Amino acid sequence: MSASLQHSGRLAFAVLVMLAGAANAASCASALPSAWGKDARAGMVRIAGGSFTPGSTAGYADERPAGAVNVKPFWIDRTEVTNAQFAAFVKATAYVSDAERDGGAAVFKVPLEAELKARPYAWWTYTKGANWRHPEGPGSSLKGRDNQPVVQVTLADASAYARWLGRTLPSEVQWEFAAKAGRSDAALDRAPRNKAGKPEANFWQGVFPSLNTREDGHLGRSPVGCYPANAFGVYDMIGNVWEWTRDAYTGARQPHGNGDPFASVDLASIPLEKRPPAVIKGGSFLCAANFCVRYRAAARHPQEANLPTAHVGFRTVAAGDG
Ligand SMILES: [Ca+2]
């Protein structure tokens, strides 16, 4: 193949990828929900509550169910908190995030073969100057990404945003109830694809971490709300970015009242050095069939509460009255 043919082939591929991105962008959610700044529940949906069993018998060991729970009604953000929403918070409060104060954050990059052999988790690099405004480091920005989920935020950053709006981060149970949306375990323990086999969440298609086929049109984070909502009207619970919960990760699920001193404690109220990892939920654009496989409602993972990364964001909840 001649160089020019190769070039035109690449160009055609690039145009196809751009078109796929444009098609998705057209049907995604806006950067700020309607009535933002006017309605205290802007961008939220009310979840009626009910009884369900968190966990799954078909997932990892730490997902095993530990009994049914009752969930009171609550409101939850329909989408992950966007860069535009977080920017509004920062503008109103002059908040300085942990990564801005500490000088860096963890950035994902497709690793070279040699890098993969040299160290574990070679796809993560602590990058000076990376923070929510510059998610991939100093050379990156939020230009054109107002409606993408904010990342490079710690648990404390996410909690501060929630407090600003008079809300909290979801408990793991609230998050999972909203994500399952009345469906059973059996329907959840599979890759997020629809009946036609098409991706219905932003996860990694291909072989992680070297080959991303972009079958879903996205190499990294996507704008929020590009994929169909679940039965409760909530978007991107699965994939795009992992989401902070306010619960501590202390191993396998345990029934309520187990004596665990960290159960249902607001992690942000505990001094950093004494803080256990937090539970994050939903998987991210980096979860693939050969790695992570946590793009499921029952799946869970421990995350250092003070570690900002490029694949963890959050959404908020509020009490169900009113
Ligand atoms: Ca998500």
C-alpha cells in the first residue's frame, strides 16, 4: 500500500470515529441540567425506594449478597456530575481541590509493551499538574468537555460539592438500588450490551490495556447521558467513570449491624490518615471483558479516599421528601 493510500485510509477511519462521536454527542445530556441554579433538585430523579437484595451470586467473592434491605425514597442525579457543574461549584465557593493543592493526580495512558513488563499497573502515571481542570496533565484542558463527568476528584472533593447543594454522596445501597432499577441479578451479570450486541455503556471493547476498538465511539470518557437510561431514568450508572459512595470498603458485604465501626460512617468526617478505602461503583471506560469486569451494578471496588484519578467521578443524592 502506498503512503498516500495509507494516509487516506487513516483519514477515512478518523472521520468515521469523529462521525460516531458526533452522533453520540447529539443524543447526550447537556452540561448543566435544566433549571440548574433555580430548582434544588435540578438534574435529579426521585427513586421511590423499596426492598431489594444488594449483591450478586454470579460476581466476585466480595459481591455475595448478605440479605435484603429496605431503601427509603431518595433523589439521585440522573447523570454523573459534569465538569460544568463542578466548575459552577468552584466559582461559587473558590474551592481548591486536593489534586490542585497536592500538585498531581493519576493519569491513564495506553502503555508500551516495555512499560507493561517493567511495572504493574503501567497504565497509570502520577502526573504533576493533573487535576480536574487538566485531567490528563498540564497539556490537557476541559475545552469541549463541559458535559463530560468531572474526574481527578477525591472523596473529600466530591463530598464538598454535595454539601454545597445540601446533598450527600450515595450510600452503596442507594447507588446499587438505583443502578439495578428493579432488575434481577441474572440480568445484570453480563457485559453491558443490548440484545443486538451493541454497547449500552461506555466500557472498554477490545483487549485492555493495549487495544481499544472504540466500538462504542469512545476511547476515554464520554459526555454524560449518551447511552440509554435505565428503568429509573438514570444514566451511566454502569461505565464511563466509577462513582464514589460515602461507604467504607471493609471487605465482603456484611449484614447491617455487624459491629463494623466504619459501616455507614461519613468517611469525610474521619481524619485522612485513619480513613479506610471507600467503595466505588459501576466500573469505568477502562473496564473490559479481560480486565476489571466490574461494569455491573453489584460490583464494587476499594478506592483510596484521597487518590484523585482519571476514571473516578461521582453523583449526589438527597432525601426523598419534598
Ligand atoms: Ca458511571
